Amino acid sequence: MNADRPVRFLVLADGHFGPMSSKTANACIRYSPERVVGVWDAAHAGRTAEDVLGFGGGIPVVATLEEGLALGPTAVLVGIAPAGGQLPQPWRDTLAAAARRGLDVWSGLHYFLSDDPLIADAAAEGGATIHDLRRPPADLGVSAGRVRGVDATVILTVGSDCNIGKMTTQLQLRDAMRARGQRVAFAATGQTGILVEGWGIGVDAVVADFIGGAAERLTLEGAEKGDIVLVEGQGSIIHPSYSGVTYGLLHGSLPHAMVLCHQPSRTAIAKQEWVPIPPLADLVRLHEQVAAPLRPAPVIAIALNTFDLSDEDARAAIAAAERETGLPATDPVRYDPAPLIDAITAFHEGRRATATA
């Protein structure tokens, strides 16, 4: 990649562009729209990101690579984060064609594009660079509780399910807290967070023994960057498929406090009715019990994802969450994130006061 040229993404989300189906595309559009020249999705061609997502302004959606190239991209970004992180097979030729034309390729999939001979050879031919955001460092160790020695306050988002807003909540808090003048670091633990923040480790691609070590390393690095470290959560402790990474994050980052994320319209994990989502008050207690043996960490606020509710229903869900848990709650994307920020700030200042007493 030519380091002197700016990154301008043509986002590949063909057949998948939407509020819940193109997580990586959506985060890039929400938090760094200046880097997105267009979205490649034939199903919504002729529309804009705003039309499809409800944000993103006039970023155009195009039907073909040729239409996308006319927008002047320097790179193609794989805009989806599917379960299992595999590359849709029809996209191999698409990405190879883009790389052959000199476009760098960015991907957060478990399927590493640099290991694919077709795409790697095309990139070499076109002078393009492949960025596999999920490829972990090779020198990770196990976690050993080193986070206990940091002065920074560590806040971890946890959730009732996957793809529920743990990363988005932290990014909303990051931006709003920085606007208040607070010294905050965001520790990215997933491919999309890494793309947005520019550093991090995709912990779900780490060998199981070293997930805690990866979380520990990220938290320690974050503590050098901020007085408050917002650690991006993953999975759910009650998810039958992804709880392993959730526990690794919890034990490696050793948070001082947690923010619980939930989507009120969901009733079961991953829409599997055999795993119902417990009431919020029960989830609060469960997370605090899991954290307690290594470091007590209260849940101090509730972040709701109400994108699929009317304004009236969303406000009712927020009020219900506050009644049930006794904690401040809001949807930090739809409404002012101040209730969550105030809870974190009060907790942080309380820690500092106790430490200096």
C-alpha cells in the first residue's frame, strides 16, 4: 500500500447491507464516514447509506465494481461480520479483481485473505496490500492479573447476546466523554473496533488459552492512553457458542465496573428459544457473581439498543430497565448518552477519592 495516499473505502456488502447484517460497514460509516466513498450492494443500488441505515448521509450505494471504481476508492473493505467469519465464496473473485486493479483489501473475517492464493496473487499483481484485521499477534501469553496494578478505571461492556451494541456503546461513550474533556481510551477487541480505532486485538481469533492474555495486554495499553479504559465486550456469558471469549475478556481485563447491553425486543439468545434471555436484574446479578472471585465489578448502567422500537416504546423500555435494575439506562445512539457517562464518571471519581483517602 502507498502510505502517502489516504484510505478511501469502497465497502463490499453485496446482498447484506442493512442495520443488522453489515456490522463492519455500519461502524465504518457511522464513525469514519470521511473514509467511505461508496457501498457495493446490488440489492440497494441507487440508494444512499442514509436510506438503508438511517445514517451515513449521501454515501452512494452502487451495483458493480466498475461503478465503485468511478468513486475513486483506494481500498475495498469487507463490510460484514458473519457468524464463523467466513468469506462468501462469490466474493473471492470480486476481491481478487479489486486487488488486481490496485485497491488494497481490508477484512475482519476469520478467513485470512492473505492466505488465499487467488486474492494474494492478485494483490501482488496489482501492487495492493491485504489487511487481515483479525490476525492476532504471535507473542501472546496467558493473563496473570497484571491489570490489578493500573490506576486507570476499567469499564467493560457485557451483553445479553451477541451483536447487541457492546462496541457501539463504548464508541458512543468514547466520543461523548472526549467531548467533555475526559482522558478516555477505547480498547478494541474485535475487527470492527480495530478498524475504527486503529489498534487492538481481535480476541475471538486468539487461541483459547491466550484470550485472557490478549485482553490483559489491551487493557494495560489502554491504561497508558487514558484515565478511563473502555474495553469493547464480545459475546455473552450465557451464549452457547461464544461465551468462551466473553469469560476470557472478563478475566483478562479485570474490569472495575461493567455496563450491561441489551436489546429489549430480543427474548432468546441468537433467536434460539431453548436459551431464553433472563430478566435484566438477574443478568446484573449473574455478571457481578462471575466477576467477583477475581475482582468485584458492579454493573453500573444499562445500555439499550432500541433501533427497532418506536420512540414511545423505546422510552418505555428505558424506564422499565431503570425500574427493574435501579440503574441509569438509555439508548446511547438514539438518545443522549449522559446517563451512562455520569454513572462512569461518578464511579471513576469515587475510586480516585478512595485511593487518595
